[in-house]
Amino acid sequence: MSDVEAGGTSPSPGTSSTGGTSAGASTGRRELTYAVLLCLVGAGLASWAATRTWSVEVLARGALPPTRQDRSGADLLPWLSALALVALAGGGAVLATRGRLRQLLGGLVTLLGLAVAVGGGYGLVADLGAEAHRQWPALCLLGGLVAAGGGLLTARRGGGWPAMGARYERTARTDAPDGPGLPIADRGNRAAWDALDRGEDPTVS
């Protein structure tokens, strides 16, 4: 007995293909969200930690009382904050790029995150004086690694992720078809205004 006689139905090839494409796009958007959050949170944390006081230097002044001078991570490593801010901007730019350019940007963020992590590691092992606050270099190290993880994810898989706004552009094209066989009123606002300019009634097909 055939499938038709038994009342069975077989999945449509078009339906299966559409379902697979939709699932792939959903996975891509989810990975894109994770990568951007990793880049932004990691770089933001490192940038903030670099501005905290990593050490306090006590300066003797002879007969006068000694003075205390706070030194932040940016004071000790002037390039640290700059790299963290560039990584932060790169994480945001991941949303605005696509394809190969997005992957290259992910590689750049990975390198920046690793460089920031190296700066944090230096703060953990360097001699910062008698009064050192090691928690801030540790947070800088952690933030750099998190940002590098987001950049690495982007470099490896970002080429297939959807571009920002692509989902809404597809929806708009589907919801507002424009074809010669449709009434003018159904082709969108622009076609209706063009018809009015020509002296035609846009409600008449």
C-alpha cells in the first residue's frame, strides 16, 4: 500500500529547507549576542579596573611628613586603558559588520584582549611597593581574557552570523510586497503617493 493510500504525508522539501534555515539563523543570532556581550563586558571590566589604584607610593620628604601617591593601572601602564577602550569599541562594531570583515574584527579584538590580560598579569607579579592592591590587576586580567574569548568566537564563527537589521529587512519585504499585479494601495506608501502625483486613485486596482 502506498503512502498516499495509507493516508500518510511526507514532509515538503521546501518546508524542511525553510526550517533548517530558520534554525541556523536563530543559532547565529544567539552566538552573535554571546560574542558581543563577552567583548563588551570583558573590555569594560578591564577598562574600569585599569583606572583603580593598583599601588600607593610613599615619598619621603626629609623632615616633612611623607606623602602618599596613588598610582592606577593606567599610570603604571599607559597603554592599558587605551587598548581596553579599543577592544570595547571593537565589541560594539561586531554588530555593524558582516562576513569576512567581522571575522577580521574578531581577530583584532582577540589580540587586544590578550594584550590587556598581559597587562593585568604584569600587575599581579610586579613589585608595586609595600602597599599594592592586587585585586584590580586580577580583574583586568579576567576582563582581557573574557574579551579575547568573545573575539575568538567572532573570528571563528562570525562569518555566518546575520547582519544587524537583516531580520527586520526581510520582514518588511515580506509584509509590504510590491509587484505590478497588486493594487496600488497594497504596494506601499510610496506607490500610493506616486499614484496621487499622477492624478490617479490609489484605491483602484
